[in-house]
Amino acid sequence: MHQETYRIPTATKGLIMSEIQAQVLASTEEHIRPETLQLGAPKAGEVRVDIAACGVCHTDLHVIKGEVNFPRPAVLGHEVSGVVVDVGEDVEHVRPADRVVAAFIMPCGSCRHCAAGLEELCEVFFTRNRLNGTLLDGTTRVHRSDGTDVAMYSMAGHASQAIIPASAVFWLPDEISLQDAAILGCSMFTSYGSVVQVGRVAHGETVAVVAAGGIGLAITHLAAAAGASRIFVIDLDDAKLDLARELGATDVINSSQEDPLNVITTALGHGVDVVFEALGTQHTVGQAVSLVDDGGRVVLTGIAPPGHVLDTAIAHVVRRKVQILGSYGAKISTAMPAVIELAAQGKIELGTLITDRFSFDQTDRAYLALNDRKIRGRGVIEINPALQ
């Protein structure tokens, strides 16, 4: 790493602490509990936000289940919308009372990857936040009343307020509901990276989506917006497949009843131009590679638990010139404005993708429902329903 290139922010309003309500992952127990915590003031380059809503994402579930190592106690939640309360020095693009949405990746802007335009690979963010649970300066803004540090997963959005690096905060037009906008910062943002920035889906191309969870459904919706001529969505759940049709799928395949390869090759005479894998298992990745046409692209978007490795026929990949591409998030500075504009223009329907809504005190229940595959599309926790 080249951390010396990143300027550590200095405090702008002292060390004033405010009391917040939060949902805390406190121990190895796989449950989230409410607590009253202390939140520090924003430093230079940071924004304090009243949280309106937070998306329910499988990545948080991996942390809850211990499949991803992360410090505890912690406040999770990385897909948020809200209203700006105050800002630190050097923040000019948003101001108090602005409606905003935040991306889950919070780039430093100065590490070698950010300098090369690969903000989604920011080394400072991954090392300090994803490994150590802090913001970009190496410290957390969240504490218990006795001074105990509480780790932050991204901005720690399971709370009434959050401190967010300004690089991840974007102004939101009035046309978009704050209660719906939360999913722009991970679900739609990640899917935009897969469909547009990595998959490069062109008008008229054919697409397959393996796994119709929150990300797979968002990929389906964006592939339709990109003008894909045929979109095959594959899952085991008929309810999710029905929703995929509402979001733009032309063909749905229940893989417990039909062979996806046979269905696609019968329909097209060959594989599809681009396949998106949105679950992250050896089986679904292998299936994705089998469905792509010669010279096509396979975009891996699903986050796999530890121990899952790529297992596919090397000769097939080489001889058929198959491109296997990883996609994590997106380039924040271009992807977030793009998905916000799509939502403002009505080209993506956030309200259709959001199928399950939970109150703030139902945060733990939301992740139990996600674990039990009871959330049909994307779930949202309405932390402050008064913020619209």
C-alpha cells in the first residue's frame, strides 16, 4: 500500500459526541440488538447524515454469520439514504438539509488505485474499513458510553445518524423517495458496475442472470434498461422469477425443473453474449460459464463465502475464448450519478425491486428473513420513515 499519499483529516468541530440509536452486532451470537451509542462529529471531508433508510444486503449477512471476519462490537448497514445534518471542512457539494444517498464503497481519492481511476479498489477503504472497521483516517466515529470503540461497516448505517466520507455522498433529486433511494448505494450501484462498466452490455445483446436475489434482480432491471434483446433469469424460486419478469426478464428458468443450458440453446441456437453470476457458489459460477457463447463474457458479481473456489473446465474457457470478469461495486464518481439519473427519469423502478420493508426495531428480523430466503426482491429498513 501507499498510505503516505492519503492526507489524514483533522477534526473541524472538536470531539463533540452526539447520542444515536443503533442496531449492534455485539458478539459471536448471530443477532443484532438495539443500543444507545455515541457518534463523533464529522472531520474534514466527512458528512453527518440523519439516516432515512438502509438496505438489507447479503454482505452484511455474511458478517453476521461469521463468514467474513470483522471486528465486534460493530454497527453494520452500508446502503443508506438520508438528510445532511452538518459537514466537515472541505465539503462543498452537499450542505445541511440536502437529501442524499451514499455508496457503500468510500474511496480515499489518493491511493494508487484511486489515482488510476479504480475507486472501487481503494486500498485505504479496504484496509481501514473492511479489515479494521474504521473510517479513512483509521479511527471509528462510533463508541459506547464507556468509550469502547464500535466498528463501522462502511458508514455503519444501522443507526439514526452516520458519519460518511464525502466521496461517497451524492445529492438526491426530489423525484426519488428517500425510503426507496437507499438501494441505489449498493444494489443498483453494484449492478450498474456489473452491467455497464464490466459487462458492457450493448443494445441487442443477449443476457443470462444466474440467481434472482436482490443483486440479480437489479442486474436484470439494468440489463433491460441497457437494451438487451433477450434476458434469461435462472433461479429455484418461482416468486423471484415472477418478479424478474416484472423487472424486464424475457425468459425465466426454474433450474430445479428445466436445464438452463438446454432452454437457452434451444431458444438461441447457442449461448448468450453475457452471463451474470449473482450468488457466489461453485455450482452457480460453473453454471454461468456453461451458458455463455463463444467469445462471450461471464461477469462474477456474487460474493462467495470462504472456501468457494473457481472450478471450471480450463480447455473450454481457452478454446471458446470465454472472458471471466470480476466485478465489485463500480467507479463511484460515475456510477452513482448514473443510477441516480436513471431513477429520477423513471427508467429504473426502485419501488418494484423493494418487496419487503422493515421498521428500525425489526433489523434483526430483516436479516433472519434474508437468511431464510423470505425476501422476494430487496429489503429495506425504514429507520426514519418521516424522512421522505
